[in-house]
Amino acid sequence: MKIYTKTGDQGETSLYGGKRVLKNNIQIEAYGTVDELNSYVGLLRSFPCLHQQRDTLIQIQDRLFTLGSALAADAENTKLNYPSLSQKDIVLLETEIDTMDNSLAPMTAFILPGGNQEISFCHIARTICRRAERNVITLNQIQKVDTLIIQYLNRLSDYLFTLSRWIGANEKADEIKWVPKY
């Protein structure tokens, strides 16, 4: 199988199911942003300070492939078979958030993104996750998207934020509060 097919040289690509669409189609943007997010989650997995989170991050990457395949499918082709999310996937994120949050000081203000490289990459992943969520919501206005996908992305951004705080606490990085200047 060749890595290049030349079928996209005119700015089109195929959805799962064969339908051709422009590469700037919102459906492509949605699953492309999920793919970008998945790459950042893979980057997070490479940091030694996240060794304890490795299995969860791998599960997240697997789930991102799952929801990406649903987003890449031709919605008009009802005969397609692809994996799907379940409520258990969202519960896993909530459980992980609660576990990390139990070891953190309560938040009393917004926190400026940053603190060290690992924390910064968590925040980048979080903002990409939010963009993916916005893209999926836009896509949902055009064609029905499984609501679990939107819920999962929403919860995943919360997980990534909590993960950034958890890293900061473990690495003793300063959390700089945002203090509005009036």
C-alpha cells in the first residue's frame, strides 16, 4: 500500500464510505482537529512525569481514534460499520478527574496557562480539544453527530485542565492566578 495516492492533489479527500469532499469541509476540519489533539496526547504520554497517567492517555488516544472514525464516516451511508463511544468512556474521564482533583488545592481564581513544558503542552492539548468540540458542534448543525462525541470532548478538555494542575502540584510548579486589572 502506497502512502501517497495523488487523489487529494486537487483539494478533495474521501470520507469513510467513499464520498468525495473538499479538504476544508467542516467534517474534515472536525476529525482533522481530533487527529491533531491525538498527536498532542501522544506527546504528553512521552513525558516521564506522566508515567502514572500513561494507560489513561493510551485509552484516550484509542477513544480519539474511535470518535475520529465516526466523524470521518459518510453520514449518508448507513451500511458503514465503525466503533463507537460509550458512557463508560466519559465515566473513566470523570473518575480520573476526580482522583486528580482530590489531591489538588481548591481553585480560587482562573489560572494562567504555563508553569513548565509539560503543563504548557497540556494547555495546548486542552485548547485543541475545545476547538475540536466547537468544530463537532458546527458539524452537528449540518448533520447529526453522536452526542457522546460532544460530551467526550467536553469532558476531555476538563481532564486535560485537571491534568495540567496535577502535573504542577507534583512538579511544584507555580500556579499563577489571573488577577483582572480594573
